[in-house]
Amino acid sequence: MSYEMPVKGRPFDEILTELDGFGKDDPNYKGAKTWSLVYYLNQEYTEFLGDAYFKYFSANGLNPTVFKSLKRLEKEVLKFTAALFHVDDNACGVMTSCGTESCLLAVKTYRDWGRAKGIRKPEMIIPETAHVAWDKGAEYFGVKVRRMPLASDYGVDVAAVEKAINKNTVMILGGAPEYPHGIIDPIAKLGELAQARGVPMHVDSCVGGYILPFIEMNGAKLPLWDFRVPGVTSISADIHKYGFAAKGASCILYRSVDYFQHQIFVNQDWPGGVFASPALLGTRPGGAYAAAWAAIQANGLEGYKALAARTMDTANKLKEGITSIDGLEIIGNPQASLLSYRSKDPKLNIFVVGDLMEEKGWQVDRLQRPDALHAMVTASHDKVAEQYLADLRECAAYAVAHPELGESGQAATYGMISHIPLRGMVRKQVADMFATSYKLNASEIDLSDSESLAPGAGGDDQAQDNNGIVQKIINWYVKRQMQKGN
């Protein structure tokens, strides 16, 4: 069936009603059933952000000399952020569309910083737990990634980082906190290394940038992670996360223009005129600037401190509750609002627990190496924490009683992805499946179909015959590895 644009325009109300129907299968984020992707307070606040966004809906940040209002909004947001991160007015930076854009910009900036110093084969040193946006940036901009192992506390191993620094190193990275387990890397020690070796250091605080300062203001003792560490040269932070702005609002700040100048793109010979751009995007939606500024004005320091307190009370309640459930344990010592937990009982398949929790309406993220479930806690979760823990306790007990559930559903898929040793083959199968899903006549991705990821899936008849045997071998291997706790 082909879809064509309507010949005549439809009534606004009819279109909006149909749009509402599109979301019927989306996760229930308004009921605080999601543990990632969405930072939602309430409907009134959301409508307020929408009103702020709408005031600058058509404004374009492409040319800062035209929409001076957007430049002012951006600068005020960045000044507020700089104060939170303990850096002076010599700092500079931009608002971006998301954390990934902020990370990509840092890779591009430090690659070009290296080029200016004669480095032709740039490398960046990042923790094993660094967000995949850094791998994406490395692939896009031709920078070699050197991923470092973790210490026993799940922070990056500083000794390994020190050994990895060489003449081609253009950047060291630390997370505050890193996404998988919510651990704050040893930023102070990394900063000492960076300063001693003359290498820039970026702190990825896309998740933590708008909550760590308020956790600290509320009296918690946190390790230094921001510009108070002399070796830190840049920090990224998403305002649309714990800053509770509308989607499309992140930022990257540099200690000085000496680094930031390498982020700027200029073409002086284009027939359309001299062109300069400070970030990846050309058109930059003005509504995102306005909504970010409005969010900061609406919450203020006291509001953000109160939200941080609610968030941390809930996170601590979850950590205590999860620890009390037989067979489960928290990974590391997360000090902020992200946490992960795994099975310490070979009879308890953590991915089965994830499937069972989703059957109860919770949207749950899975981790690998080690196998675990993940939660990004927000203030809105305070009203559902007790129910989450009750459901988790029930699901964990049921998973132990029904080990066969590990051979079907998403548990089987994630088990295979996590444990199959043929990583290149997994990469190819995932890439093929993902790409195919974007064909206009394709169905949605089914994560409960582990066989679609098996070698030979989707091939010729002989491959299909072989696939059944291969799948049995894979299932046996994965089951064995999971029982070992690998």
C-alpha cells in the first residue's frame, strides 16, 4: 500500500486527534513508568515549557547577528551553567541540540586542536563505560578510540589511562556520572594527569550536570568533578535532562576560547557569503533556547535543590530496596541518580526479570558486561518507588521459579547479544536488522525475536536450515555463560 500526501488539507482538530492516537503504544511516562529517555514533572509545567517554546517557534539560531534574542537567551543559560560548574567569565561555549551533539563537538574540537599541534593520527582515551556517542564521534571525525578498563569501584582505572597517554593523545575523558552504572569517574586524578601531560580533558556530565551541583548544595559530599579540577578543559551537560527543559537543549562549555576556537567552522569563499557556525547544526531551533531559559527561571536554585532532594531520596530508597531482594545487588556505589543492579544468583536471570517487569508496565533498560537492569531516577518516581520495588521482588522470585523464561522473549535476545563471543557477527546482524527496519515497507523491530540476530538469519534456504543448528549452539553457550555469571 502506498501512502500519498492528502490532496486537500484536513481540519486541525482531526489531525491533532489522530496524533494522540499515534502514542497509544508509547511508554507511560506521565505515570512515572519509564526509567530513561523522559524527564517529566507534570502537565502544567509541560504546557508552560510549550508556551515558552512557541514564543520563539520560528526563530532560527543559524545567524546570531539576526535573532539577537536567541543569542541573549543562549548566553544567559550558559552563564548560569558556568556558575554551577565553578568557571569564570573567560569560559565560552554554545547550546546544542542534545548530549550526542555536545560529545561530537568535543571530539571535533580536540581533533583540530591536535592538528594545530601537528598530530596527524589523533587518539582519545575514554573509559570502558563512556557513552557510545564518543565512539560515534570518533568514527565520524577519524579519531582512534582507546577504551580503558575499570577499577574495582567501576570508575576508570587511572593507572591504565596514564600508560595509554602518548604523542597522539588529543583528549582524555571522564564521566560525571557515567551512564551505565552512575559512577563518578576519578576526575581529580584524571585532571592531574591531563595537566601534567598537557592534554585536554573533557568531563561528560550530560546526565549529571544539572543535578550534581544541587545534590552538593543539599549537603552531600561528592568528589570534585567540574572546573574546580584545574586539568578539566571542557564539560558537556544536558539541560533537557535534570534541568527539565524541553527536548533539544544541551550545552558544552570550555574553560577558554583557546580550545573553543577549534570548534568553530568558517567558510570565507562561499558564493552565498562568508559563513561561520559554532556547532554541528545549521538551523538551531529558537524554541529550545527559550524553553531552556524559561525552565531555569521557573525552577531557580531552590526549585532545583528541591527536585534533587526528591530524586535522591527516591534513589536511596530504591538502592536499599533492591539490595534487600534475594539474588540482587547494586553495581558499584552510585552517588547520584543513576543506578544499575544485577543478579548474584546463577538461578536468577536478570533479563527475565526485565521482561517480567515490562509485562507489569515498567519500561526497563538492559545493560551488558555485566548483565544488569538500569534506572535513571527522577523526582517523579517518588510516587511509584514502593510499587516498583514490590513488583521487582515478585518478578525476581518468579524468574527463579521459571528458568525456562530465559530461552524466549527479550531475555533470550539480550542474553545472546551480551554473551555470544562473535562480536563482529552480532554487530553486523544488529546493523542489518536496524537498517532494514528503516525501509518504508518494514515492520517494527521485534526485540523478542532472538533468532533474527543469529548468524544466517534472513539468508537463503541453506542458511535458514543451518540457522536452526547455530541457534541451538548459541542458546546452549549463552545459557552456560549466564549460569557462570560471566
